[in-house]
Amino acid sequence: MSDQVISIVFFVLIIALTLIITAWASRRNVDTSHHYVAGGEIKGWQNGLAISGDYLSAASFLGIAGAIALTGFSGFYLSIGFLVAYLVVLLLVAEPLRNLGKYTMADMLASRFNTSSVRSVAALSTITISMFYMIAQLNGAGALIGLLLGFPYWISVIGIGILMTVYIVAGGMIATTWIQIIKAVLLIAGSLLLSILVLSKVGFNPFALFSQVESELGKEMLSPPPPSGLVAGLDVISLNIALVLGTAGLPHILIRFLTVPDAKTARSSIVTATWIIGLFYLLTPVLGYGAALFVGQKEIEEANVAGNLAAPQLAAQLGGPVFFAFISAVAFATIVAVVAGLVVAASSAFAHDFYSNVIRHGEETEREQFRAARVTAVGISVVAILLAIPLGSLNVAFLVALAFAVAASANVPVILLTIFWKRFNTTGAIIGMLLGLISAVVLVIISPNVFTGPSPEPPATPIIPIDPIFPLKSPALISVPLGFLGCYLGTLLGGRGAEREREQGIQRSYDEIRVRSLTGISDIEREIKQAAPEQEPRTT
Amino acid sequence: MVDRDAEWLRVERTSAFKELAQKKKAFIVPATIFFLVFYFGLPVLAGFTTILDGYAVGSVTWAYVYAFAQFAMTWILMHLYVSRANRWDDLVDRARNEATGEAGEAR
């Protein structure tokens, strides 16, 4: 069998497995609640695995290994930031979100601010973030399939698009969750095997791996790049702000906390996810340095300038063609599963937040909502494919970092202030989200990422031959404070004050939000008043 | 509407709810400040100084030691929080019972 045939066999096996799951899930995907959040019936460990699956995207598996292989320690920043981010999620966001939300992030904001403008802006930011993230994943998948199976980029992208549409339209969030779970297990198993192969080369001694890196590749690979001025230093900090805060604003991660029944399960799913994700990230230096040592930095760069194929190349080098095909198929499954999760997030934002609640004022029947959800999923997939085809040359890690920066700037301030700030009002929420969203995107466009100047340093290629106006590659250092500032100033200057908004019925009392977010009591009349008669025998 | 707000207020004023809110705040505020300072310590030290470039053990640099310490910090803080939060769940039930009892007596 030629190598390509082996690859095709593994790809077909993976696709068949996911389609079987979808067929099984489609019988349970019976209404809107199952479609968006699997009916809130997912168990803690299942959700933990699914979060890990959502999180360990192509950027994590392919991108970080490649970044460490080519740049050494700086690549590891991504691993640290992505992991520590779960403390922000666990301590500040997950439980209030579970207690206040229903299907989407906007639902959580709408539990306090009862206006369609807040919902619309939240839907806009969700769709923007998901699109950036989705284009990144499709990009990575197209390149991977092109290399392995020799299909042109656009055919690969359309193929993946059709697959993910089938998963979601037929199987909804149940199929998406189980595909994530299976994929997370495969990905961990594959990375573990690959790491064991690397460590077997150095006598199963991680210290020996570091020594070999030092002697063969040089000390620079083991330390952060030497300080080179204020801008470079600030850029590292800015990137780290986006990494640590961004997760708490990523729509496809946030909706995972709505698939579980209560805050306690949300907590336990984070524990599972954080252990899996952390152990995986501990393997990334082994994979990255292993690839640099045993494949060679030159060969990695030749296959892909950003190093995105380092992990599959390492598998081929150490495990032969079958293992290479297995790792490639796992990378493919990773991408397809993450894209499916993103389509659920983006389509629920459009169908549930914008169409059902803003355009139809929540007057649709259950059947109409369910249909709108499925039609929108197809629409979102088509748009993502149409955008991904011309944008095929953009760097995967850059697009993901951009998604994190937008999430950190547009969503995180408004989520935190909705939960914790008594005086917050609708004007503040809208201005904060818009300012965070727009400033993050604009700053990236005028940064060295897009305004490359006529002759940028390789491997960057010129995009717009104008010198950058904003010097940092990551916008978060400026755009996150702007997001908070927008919320604050909007509330102080433009609003009618939380009290007046309450009287007008466009804002719920903060007492209610505070009690709900801390306790999970959602239906006060039923839970308190109906419980009361049971007490009556005691009082009469 | 006003009546409904009164129900929420009733829960908010129970001693169990006050205890829950106070305990959560007493853990979350210092924990968040701590992990953010610890987290940003690495890029600040790495971006502006060379003190993490030296070797700690064998060929492992202090930068890697700091990085691995962040993994340990994440797992430790997570378990400290979750073990406490699981105990606090009882307070939610107590707050509900207290508010219910009050509502019963008010009739």
C-alpha cells in the first residue's frame, strides 16, 4: 500500500466514525434545546472532555508544536496562557454563566438587560469571533489535506464544510459534543504515543531531551528571546493578555457550560478539562523539541513556514507511514470537530439571539425556532467556506490569536460587569462591546500583521505595503482596557442609570442577578412561593 | 414586578446567602489577584530582563521552571476553589429554606 492509500483509509475511518455518531445523535436531536445545548443533559466528565476537544484545536496541536520546534520557548507562551485562562473561566465566569444563561452568551446578558440592542451586539461579536476562528481552522485543514491527499485547497475546504453541516443539521449539539469527546481521546492518545516515541530516543529522560536541544540547537531555544526594547516587551505582554482573558469570551467554549444541568457540574467539567488540557500542553515541548531534533528545523520550515506540519512530520519520522496517517487523521478530526462547535456557536447567535428574539420578538413557535436553527447552520457554513477560500494564505496561529484578542476585548468586559457591577446599564454594555470589538479589529489591521510595509522580515509576506501605524502585533494591551472603558463611560455618560432603566423595565434588578448568579435559583415564584405551603402546617 | 423583586430581596437578605457571597468573595478576589500577578510575572520578566535565562537544573532554564510552576499553580488553585465551592452548595439550600420559611411565616 502506498502512503497515500494508508492516509485515505484512516481519513475514511474517521469520517465514518463521526457520521455514525451523527446518525445516532440525530434521533435524540428533537427540539431547539437539544440542538443548541444538548438539552442541558451532558455529564460533568463528558463535558470536560468536550471542552478539551473544543479547546485543543489545530492551533494547539499543530500550531504550538510547530512554534516550539521553530522558535523554542516563545512557542510555549501559548500553552501557559491557554491553560491559566481556565482559572479566569472557573473563578469568574463559568458558574454565573451557567446560572444566568440558556442557549447563548447573549442570553446571559439578556437575563439582565432586556433590550434587543444588547442582544444584537452580542450576536454580532459572537459571529465575528467564531468566523475568525473558523477561517483559521478551515485554513489549517485545507493545507493539511492538500499535503496528505493532494487535493486542491478549495476542494478540501468545501469537503469539510459539507461534513460539518451534516453533523450539525442532523445531530446538533449532541453530535458535536460526542464527536469532540471521541476526538479528544484520540488526540490525547496520539500525542502521548508520539511523546513516548520522542522520549524513547533520549532514554525516557526529559532532562536529556533539554540537554540535547541545548547541544544541538543552541541555548536560545530554551530561553525567551533576549529583551529587545519596549515594543517587543509590550507585545509579549499584550499577547499574554489576549491568551489569558480570551478563553472566558470564546462563544464556543462558553456555550459548553450551558450543556450541563447546574453550576456544580460546570465546576467539575472544568476540573476534568483543565487536567486534560494541562497534561496535553506539558507534552507540547516534547513534541516541539522532538520535531526540531529528529525532523530538523529546516525540513519543518520547508513543509510549512509557520511549522504547522511539525507534529505529523515527527510522526512519520519516528513511527512510519501508518502512524503518520493516524496522526494526520487525528489532526483532521480535531479541525472538523472544532469547526462544528464553532458553527453551533455562530448559528445559535444568529438564529436564537438575532432572528428569534430581535426580528421575531420571541414569538416563534418551537418548530419554527428549531427550523431556523438548522437553516442558519447551513448559512453560517456557506459563509465560512466562501470567506476561507480567498483567505487561504493567512497564518493559522495569527487568526486564532486574533479571535482570542477580539473575545477578550469585546466579550469579557461586558460579561464580568454584567455579573459584578451594580450600576452597569444597557448603554455601557453596548458601547463596551462595540468599542472592544472594533478597536481589536482595527488595531490588528493597522498593525504589522496586515500593514506589513513593502518588505517585511521573512517568513511574513507583504499584504498591504504601508508601514504599520500600531506597532504591536497583538492588540489586547490597548483593546481590552478600551472594552472596559467603553462599558464604564457608556454607563456614566450615555445611560439613564441602572435604577431608571429598572423602572422602565429594560433592566432587571441587580439583586435578582446577584442572587441568580450565585445560587442558580432561576424561577423565584416557583421555587420560593410554591415551596412555602409545605411550611404552612408548621406555622398554623 | 415589585412583588417579584421582593422575593429576590428576601433570598438576598438571608444569613445563608450573605455567608455564601462573603465566602466566595473572600476566596475569589485574592486568588484572582494572585494568579494574574503570578501569570504576568513571566512575560514581564522575560520581556524586559534576562534573569530567567540561567539554568536551574541541567539544561532546564528558569523560564521553563517558572512556566511549569504556572501549571502547578493552575491545578492547585483550581482544586482549592472547587473543594470549597462544593461545600458552599449547602449554603444555597439553606438560603432557599430560610427564604421559604420566612415566606411561610409572612402568610
